[in-house]
Amino acid sequence: MDTLLRSSTLATSAAPALPTVGGGVSSAPAVPGRGAGASGAAETAETPEGTAYGPLALADLLEMTKPGITLMVALTTALGFLLAGGRVVSWQLAATLLGTCLVAAGASVLNQFWERGSDALMRRTAGRPLPARRLDPDLALLFGVALGIAGLLELALAANALTAALGAAALAGYVFVYTPLKKVSSLATVVGAVPGALPPMMGWCAVRGEIDLAAWVLFGILFFWQMPHFLAIAWLCRDDYARGGFPMLPVIDPGGTWTARQSVLYGAALVPVSLLPSLLGLAGRLYFAGALALGLAYLGFGLAFARRRSTPGARRLMLASLLYLPAVLAVLLLDRLMPQVTLH
């Protein structure tokens, strides 16, 4: 879920969404600015007790919910719902989308609550409502908790217990595992990709009431797509992440060797995983051809970045990732609307 936040920030400022997966993390150099002085700065950056805040603005509350992330969550949830056989026009779809979006919005608010001190140290996040002191942190905490609880109740009552349980796992994983882990290890990127990949599975389970192989395939597509996307963003923002005390992979791997290698490996893994819907009968030849072409193109941008490990290459990879996901989802939905010609 963090991916769209970081992507939209880059697009509007200098140019979001969450490693070292391979070996060598333990021997990596210390993160710049993570000594006692930086820690103290992060603590003092938080809003002091008794600070006066400006009048409550609904725009700030809306910004805290990260509408871009929430929109992508809604689209991927709807995809899983429709692929599972759910009706396009139905109260069940509307209720599932509402509950999932409330959970996603609550997770975004709570993430910003916990990271407000670090956000104040980074240029691209210093203007957010909490580090800019336009919003009371206590109000933000209450707002995030209320959104999360409302979303989980909505899913439990209007969908089913399994969908609500997946929503709870996504919320807890994002807020209580991914968020604190970001200050400790680059593995947070992998951990954060898990809740980000759950929405299509939630949409599927809202219809089928079970987690089967097809649900895992949808999860896999979202998971592997996120990794090159996240790594490109982390490369572009590595100086900012260092200032905030986040040991993202490009921060502890300044030469970019591991960053480039993992961008290619995850991009390569995405290609066969993205073809599985056709092989499982969820889609036909149109999707197979489209997913293959899009996956190879996405991998090509990853390879181009790996060759030079440059800022322009990372920016092109990030933009390619932003085009890949809606394109492959559109091809999948188009394939479902056309007479199915499955592979044999």
C-alpha cells in the first residue's frame, strides 16, 4: 500500500510503495545519520507537547488517507472480486470495496502517525499534515484507529470472516511489522509488499469464501510487481531515506549492486507468475499475450537500470512500473469480458 504514496510524491516533487533479500545485509555499512545524534534529531522533530495546531482542515484528513493508495487498493480488490465470479453491479462488491478502502486508509494514517518524526527529517515528507504540525497527532491516531476498526467490521458483516481476517492481517502487518521494521532492516521492503498484495485476494475471498490457488496467483502478481517498483523509488530517494534513518537497500548498498540484481530477479519472477491466470483458466490467449509482452517490457526496464544504476534509469523503471500494473489489469479484465479461449 505504501507504493502509490511514494510514487505520487516523486511525481509531484522531484520526479511513492517497500530489501536486502540476498546475503550481505549484516555486513553492510552503517546508515548515514543513524548515530546518536540522528536519533536525537528524529525524536526532537516530533511535535512537542502543548504545541498549538491550526484549525482542523478536512483536506489534511483526506491527505492522511492517501487517496492514491486507496484507489489502487479498490481497483485490485475489484479485480479479485470480478475474477472470482462476483457481479459487477452488486451491494456485495460495494460493501467489499468500502471495507477494504477503510482498512487501507486507516493503515496509511497510522503509518504516518508512527513515522511523523522521521517524516519531518525528509524533504519529500516534511510537508505532510503531522510533521508540518497542521494536525494534532492524537487526533490522527484516533482517526486511523476508527477507520481501521470500521473497515474490519464492514468486511466481517457484509463480506465474510475470512475477508475480514485478511484485512486484519494487512492492517497489522503494515502498521505493526512493516512500519517499525523500516528503521531496522531493508527486509522491510519485502515485508511491506505482503499487505500490499492482499487486496485482490480479499476481493476473491469475498466471493468464494476460500483461499485457493487462483487467489495466491493474484497475490503473487501484486507482490512481484511491487519489488522493482519499490527499489526504483528507494534509489531515487536514497538520500532522503538516509536523512530519515531508514536503511533501505540503496542506502546500505551505495554502489547499487544488490539493488540492481534484485530488481532484475523480481522482474524476471513476475513474468511466469503473471501468465498463470491463463494457465489456470482464469483468462485466455488475449491476456496471455498481453501479460507476456508487458512483463518482458517491465523486465527490460529493470535490466536497463541494472546495467547503469543511474537516476534516469531508476526513474524510467519507476514510470514503467506505474504503467505496467494498470495495463496488465486492464488486459485481464478485457479478456474476461470477451469469449474465453483458454489454453490447452
